[in-house]
Amino acid sequence: MSCLMVERCGEVLFENPEQNVKCVCMLGDVRLRGQTGVPAERRGSYPFIDFRLLNNTTHSGEIGSKKKVRRLLSFQRHFHESRLLRGMTPQAPLHLLDEDYLGQARHMLSKVGMWDFDIFLFDRLTNGNSLVTLLCHLFNSHGLIHHFKLDMVTLHRFLVMVQEDYHGHNPYHNAVHAADVTQAMHCYLKEPKLASFLTPLDIMLGLLAAAAHDVDHPGVNQPFLIKTNHHLANLYQNMSVLENHHWRSTIGMLRESRLLAHLPKEMTQDIEQQLGSLILATDINRQNEFLTRLKAHLHNKDLRLENIQDRHFMLQIALKCADICNPCRIWEMSKQWSERVCEEFYRQGDLEQKFELEISPLCNQQKDSIPSIQIEGSYSMALDTNSVNSERNNAFYPRACDLCDLCDLCSHKLLIRTQH
């Protein structure tokens, strides 16, 4: 049996092509529930579905005559692999990397802990596989493969699933953003005053959460899903809609790949819950909640990293910083990220205008320029970080890590840029 032909639960195939299309639409809304623990969501709940491709390929009768079991795939990845298997030319040409490119990628990985790491160049050198290549390297360098006795083939399969469940047509929320956040998370995890307290489980949780924190992102924000009455908004009752979807999708991939199947059930359930806590912390609507809590810890000097709860809180803060660290990067990269996020905003605004909805803030291409969007968003962030820094003093012990210094740097750069 081919590696692509693994058992898939819940699929029904019909001889009639039109019935198949309807079936695919319905399967996109289904959730998978494990026997115990957190319910896992079927991936691909908000994919781009090319119905022309479905019509063209189903008329030949191939789908009805194929074996009736397939691995659970997101629609996006399923269509991509189907084109390759059937000899159809993919939309983007495939290129094989030569030794020069591989050598340059390996050289870049030797400097993966540097803040000026160019994730765009690394993505080109790895032929668009930056997330998989980076995670394989970090899992190995941190000793996680040996410590948790992970199967390398299974780990690679899981990481490919994660990377391919990011929507490549998103200008910002794509696999390159996930790789960028993961590399930033690695930098924070290596900070000496935090690293000395971290356990292998803490490190694995931090890297996995960073890699999957935006998986299957639709390219629109939560208010858009709510006002369009999207099924995800209804499912999660308008609370952390996207973050809940990212978390449940990640759990689905972990269970499907069986990456952690050899670990005790209690441990895997704990990992799933902690991943959820980390990913849910990236909800921008909870920004004040975490800032207030961090300020209280700094004021009371009661943060103790020997305590597992305090370490987990610092992982949440690190992931939040990594997620919005673009303005702290060197100007060449920061500028690219600014243009990408604005382009994604504008696309949402165009959708809202097309369907005669109220255009969301910062999404009106006619009124909101890239500089104005950056000034409004960056200046607000600078004020937030400065308010936290004002609570800090040099007597704080233990000073958990140099994340506060990062906040200082971020605030300084942002204020300079917004003033010009």
C-alpha cells in the first residue's frame, strides 16, 4: 500500500461526480473526536476549493474507481497530490535543489540563533520547505528526537502535514510566517536565564506551538468570520475562533501522524492541553490580559521559573513576542512583512466590499496606506511594551530572560520609525 493510501475515517465516495462534490463540501465541516482528551478538528475547514479541478478530474471516473480509503488530507494538499499522481502539471513548477543551494541552507542553519536570520532567503534555498527543514534541525539540535524517542520518518511526515496545511496563497499567514515565528521562538528559548530552567518538554511545546500557531489560517480575521456567520465562528461561539481552530487542527495532525502514539496517554493529553494554552495565548484580543499579568509579576517580583506554571506563562509571553516580532527584525525583512500583512488586510477589505459588508479597520486600500497602518499598529504596540518596561527595575529576581530587553529594543525601533 502506498504511503499516500492510508486509512481515512468518514469518507464516502460516489460514482456520480456531482455527488462527490457535495460530499467533499460536507466533509469540510466535520470534526473528528478521539476516544479521550481534546476533540480534534478535521483539517481544511476553510480552504480554497477549486471546483473546476474537481469537475475536470471526476468526469474521467477515476475517483469512483480508486480505493475507497485515503489518508485524511486537507483539501488543499489532497488536490495538489492528486494532480501530481495523475500526471497533471501543477500550478507552480517543481525544482530540485542542487548541492550549492543545500550547502547554503546548511550554512544558514549554523546561524539559526541569530536575530538577523533571513527566513525569506532560507525559504528560497529550501525550495519552499523552510518550516519542515527548520523544525527537523531544531528538534535534532535540542535533542528532542533522542529524548522523546521520536521516529524521524513520522516526525517528517507530521511536519510536512503542518507546512502544507498553511495556505500558500495568503500573503502573510503562510508557512514562511510560521517558520519565522519558530526561529524567533528558538532565539528566546536559547536566552541563558530562561534556557537553564527549561525542560525538553517545555522546548518541544514551544517549538510545536510556534510552528502550528496559525495552521489553516483563512487569510481573514475573526470579525470577518463572525459577521459572515462562518461555521467556525458558530462552533467556537465567537471566542478565539481562529486560535481554537489552529489548536484543534494541530491535535488532529498529531493524532493522525501518530507522532506521540508511543508516549503514555496521560502525557499526550497533557501535551495537547498545553499546546492549546500556548496557541490560544496568541489571540490579540487577550493582549491586555497577558500584559496586566506580566506587569503584576514584574511589580511583585514573584516569578519563579522553577515553577511549571511560571515557566508555561513565560512560554506564552515568548510565543506572543515571536508572533509580532516583525518590527524588531532588520529593516529589509521588516519592510517585507509590513507589505505582506497589509496586502492580506486589503484582500479582506476587497472581499467585504464585494459582498457589501462594512470594511474592517485597516482593510480599506483606498483610505489606509501601508505607512498609516504601520504607524497605528506599531505605535500602539510601542505604548504597550513601554508601559510594561516602566514597571521593570534592575532589582527584579530572577529576571526570567531577556524578553524585556527585546521589548525595549522593539519600542525604541518602533518609535523611531513612526516618528519618521
